[in-house]
Amino acid sequence: MHSHITRLYQLAAKPSRRIIGLMSGTSLDGLDIALCLISGSGQHTSVTVEQFITVPYQDEFRSRVQAVFAKRQVDLQQLTLLHPWIALQHAAMINQALRDWQVPASEVDLIASHGQTVYHCPLRQHQDPAWGNATLQLGDGDHLAVHTGIMTVSDFRQKHIAAGGEGAPLAAYGDYLLFGSAQENRILLNIGGIANLTYLPVDADLNKVFSTDLGPGNTMMDAYVRQYYPALQYDADARIAASGKVAPALLAALLQHPFFSLSLPKTTGPEVFNLQYLQQAQQQSGCTALSPADVLATLNCFSATAIVRLVQQLTIAAQPTVIYASGGGIHNPLLMQQIQQQLPQFSLRTTAELAILPDAKEAVLFALLANECVAGSSDTFTATSRAMPAVTMGKISFAD
């Protein structure tokens, strides 16, 4: 037996594994690194987040990724070179974090790498019957493994697509394992570049677990700020948006996108909700002369309304339902205020109340997927819906 397979067998048999979960979202703000101690697997999983950091991306990283990000036409050489380059940048960030935490690489069992999404392309978006669903994440797992010395599980989304899904959202798997409750229905709302949710019914019936993208979270607001306020990466504390006024005509035009009438579950990305879409909506609504503050106020309301409308569509049982939010959007007070005001019947909290830092949640969930890849059972997930195919996700790269 090859020594790699022996190591994998031993790793699967351990009562607990130390796994680094990585998340690099469409906001391109930085790399989330969560060092997790994960015990057990399946519904017997428990997680302790030992360390967490978000390493901010430098301008060079953002500019290189933005050159190909969500674009249909790109320089193929640049795209090819980015695949290993992103992995090397992430490896350097991981190595530095481990030095800062005084944790030797030899004490880490796995890295779980989501990679950097550069194009998400489900069939219902491209609408070409000659093709199926597709998505592309850069950041090669082999390079990560070799340059950190740690076995790496990566490229999770391809198996989801191979089994009939759209490659997103994957949060439902980890949400189900960690956050189910016998006392309340729970909605796990993640507001990243794109907003998504997982609905966890109180009876923990996997066939009732529901996960879908909702529409834009921060992506359009952040892109607009970078265009009109070059010194800023985002609207900190929604100060600019709070100084503006919502333009009802523009808001109505933004909400007309066909995505919002698609059946559930569904996925989307910055390929759809971007500044070009904003410009089209402004022209259609006669709102091209709005001040930047008014545009940002409207985009903020757009994200909140898209989230609220879908939550209102869900059939919620009689038991109390609590929304637990995570992601960068929770730091936008205006966005959170609008969501709560439009959903007064729900209690809006964060995952901190469930012992997982809201900023770390997505990285932790990918650590869980890696744990299931090496130590899980084939019957952990029994659902066969398009939303949650019953598959093991991730590709393993050995560190030699």
C-alpha cells in the first residue's frame, strides 16, 4: 500500500482532525483562515475553532483576479498562470498564520481550500441547452499541498455539479451538521458577495433542508464603491449609503431580473449582478443622474429586499424561526437594519450565538466538507435533490 493511502487511512481513523478551512469570496477582501479541531463526522461532528484570521488581499492580488473575474472574454495565458499563482499566495498566507500561531505544519492534518471563484455559470444563467452547469475556482490544490507540507482537499464544487447540482450553495451540508435544533426552525443567512441561506427545520429532516442563493449581497455595492470612490474598497459602516436616499424607480428596475422568478433552489453570481446590470437598470428607470450616495442607498435596499422577499416565500412551520446571519454583510448596519425592519416576525441574530464567529463560518464549513471527504460515511447525506446531492466532495492532493 502506498504511504499516502496508509496516511489517509490513519487520518480517517483518528477521533479528531486538525483542519485549516479556507474561504476566498467574490468580494475579494481577503483570505479567511480558520484552524479547526473537528471531532467525529456526520451528525456526530463537533468543531472547535482554535484560531481565525482574515488576511487582507493586496492591490496586486485583487487587480490580477479582477482581470479575469466574472468576464466572458479573458486572456487565456493569464487565466492559466493565475491557477498556481493564487495557490502560492494562499500557501504563503497559511504558512505565516501558522508561524504567528506557533503551530507546526506537522500538527495540521488537512487544508480545505475553496479556491477563488472567477466564473459561475449554471445552465439557467447561460441558457444554452448544448451545455450543462459549470463553475470555475482557481488556486491549485497540489501547489497548496506541496508549499505548505499539508495534505489538501480542494475543488469541492465540481462533484456537486457532476451529481446534478449547480455547484452552489454548498453551505447546506455544513449547516445541517452543525446548526440543527430541536427547539426552533433556523435560517442560516450568509451575506457575502452573493447572499444565500439554508433553512433547517426543527425536525432535522434532511429532505426538508433547503439551500439557495438569494441574489446580490455585497458584490454590487462593493464594485460601485471601488469605481466611484477609488480610495475605498467598500462602504464602511454604510456611511455613504446612509447619507443617500433610495430611488424607488431604480429599485423596482433592479428587482425585475429574471433570476428572481426562477424556481428554487437557484444560484447566481457577479456574472449577473454587476455594474453593467446597474447601468441598464438606471437607463430603464430614468435614474442616470442620481448621486453616488443615492445609488448606494438603493443598492443597499436592493440587497435587503432580495433577501427579504425570498425569506417571505419560505413555508415556515408553526415553531419559532430564528435567522442567524454571517458573512461580511453583517458589518453593514444599514443592510441589517433594513432586513430586520422588513422581517419583524423573525429574530435576527448572528452565528456568534451558535459558537461560530460570523466571519469564520464559511471557512469552517469547508473544513467540515474536507472532514467528511476523508472520515465521513456514505450515508451521512441521504437527500438526492438537486439542491443537496448525496455525494462526497473534494479532491485530495498529497504533500510531496
